[in-house]
Amino acid sequence: MFYFNTFLQYFQVFLFVIFTFTILEITNKKLFINKIACEQIRWNKNTTFTMFVEKELTEEEIAEIKTLIEKKS
């Protein structure tokens, strides 16, 4: 019985670690994508653009970014 309880505790810790790293990885990718979009706007418009990683981009904002980049290139 003791070994089984120990196994359950280790398994619980293992699941928690996997879950935590998965969440961190997903949020990190979203933040990274937003940062790239902001950097592209700053680079293309040569102005200061302060929308750094405060929120997720909506579909409309992504379309707006694409049109701005296409106009400049």
C-alpha cells in the first residue's frame, strides 16, 4: 500500500509539471507572436507603437497588420 501511495504522489507531481509547462509554452508562443507583429509594425512605420504583449490580437488586428506591412513593402 505504501508503494502505491508513493507512486500516486509521484504521478501527481509529474502531471502537474507537464500541465504547467504546457500552459507556459502556449502562453509564451502567443506573447512571442504578438511581439513579432508589434516589431513589424514599428519597423515598417518608423514610429513608436506601444501595444507590447498586453493582449491577444484579434482577427481584425491581424488583418490590419498584414495590410500595413503590404503597403510598406
